[in-house]
Amino acid sequence: MTSPARTSVVTAPVQTTEPAVAPGLAAITIESLGKRYGTGPLVLDDINLSIEAGQFVCLLGASGCGKSTLLNIIAGLEKPTEGAVTVASGKAAVMFQDAALFPWLTAGRNVELALKLRGVPRKQRAAAALELLDLVNLADAADKRPHELSGGMRQRVALARSLAQDRKVLLMDEPFAALDAITRDLLHEELERVWRQTGRTIVFVTHNVREAARLGERILLMSSRPGRIVNEWTITDTGSRRIESPEVARLGDEITGQLREEIRRNAA
């Protein structure tokens, strides 16, 4: 397989929070990964990938290309047919499109439940949950139940709950896809801030090209049938970007062109 092309985008430098994990070390290593279900065709084929600790990686591709399957394999929710995946820090936290909060529990209690499962002593949970909700700017909603929260607020609770697992790797499967554009943009800002503060390694699956161009420090494009990594863009300066900025628009247009080529190639 030919090596994917690389494109660099340079923006103005900014000061960022020092990452909690040492950069340059591989947080996730994927070697010769393949996946098929039963005797069906390959879903994923010969994926080789190394993701550094503290990187924000966006995984992009057409519907059905295997993005979520790859994420589930990294999470340990599915097993590869061939090859291997190593998460250096052990298990990863996962956040899905559906917030999946327990409706009878308050926002605080939903986060506390994750802390309980992690083994945090009961006396420490309430304060720890409030601290995590404060990290996602939702401390004032700790006593509200999910039906009292907007969709964006529920996703913030889900993010706080994912962070409560205290895993160095956070896997996100189209977490903002069901939200309106304005709410999604606000959550992009929140997620970027949390990433910079915590130093988490994030793998973010999306089908939204502008979202990937807005968030990704590294953007990987997958082909369809079977899914392979066919192109890669690296953002050499990870200063804060706006989704409406010219830099994001230019990168989005370039990625869209490549994505269309992949879709046409697989439709032929």
C-alpha cells in the first residue's frame, strides 16, 4: 500500500497547557489490522498506525468505511480478525453519539457512578464529580436530571463521565453529530479546552469534514470497502481554530476533494 500523503497547515503560535503525558511516545499502536465478520468481505484491511500520546486525531471517511469498527477495536469492544492493537496505558474511555445518561440520576450522580466503578471512595465522589462537571463548565447543573438539560449539556455530562474513568486515551464516536451547528461549535471549543488542560490522547470519529479540519491535530482519511488509511493531514501548529476561518475552509475543501475521489472510486 502506498504511503498516505501529508499536508501541513501553519497557523499563529499560541501558548498551550503542558500535556499530562510525555509527547513522542506511542499511546496507540495498530499493526497490520484486518477485520471481517464471518465469511463476509473485509471491513478493514492492513491498517498500520501509531498515535502519539497527547495527540488529537480525527478519523474521517464516508459512511460505512469502518471508522466506528476501528474505534470499537481500539476500545476492546470488538476483536480484529488479524493484526494487533496496543493501547499503552491499558483500556481507553469511550464516548458515543448518544449521551446514554441514566434518566433517574442527576448529572452529578451520573458522573459519580463512573467514579464508583473506578473505585473512588464514596466520601470523595461528590466533590470529584463536581470538579469534573466544572471542567466542562457545567458545575451549576450538577443537581439537574437529563430531561432538564439541553442536548449539548447532556453531551458535556457524558464527556465529564468519560473523563471520570481517568483513562489517558479518549475515543469519541461522532459525539456531536446530532447537535445543531451553534451548539456543536460551542462544544468544539469546550472539547479543545479540555484536551489542552488534561493532555488526553483523543481519537475522534466524524463524517463532518469541517469538524475534522476544526479539531484535528492530525486527520486520517479512510477509504471504503475495505477501510484503509489512504491520506493524512498533519496540522503543524495546533493553535485554536474557528470553524469559519479561512484555514479551516481551505483544509476542509482539500479533504472534501479527496473524500469525493474515494467515494467515486468505490462507486465505480
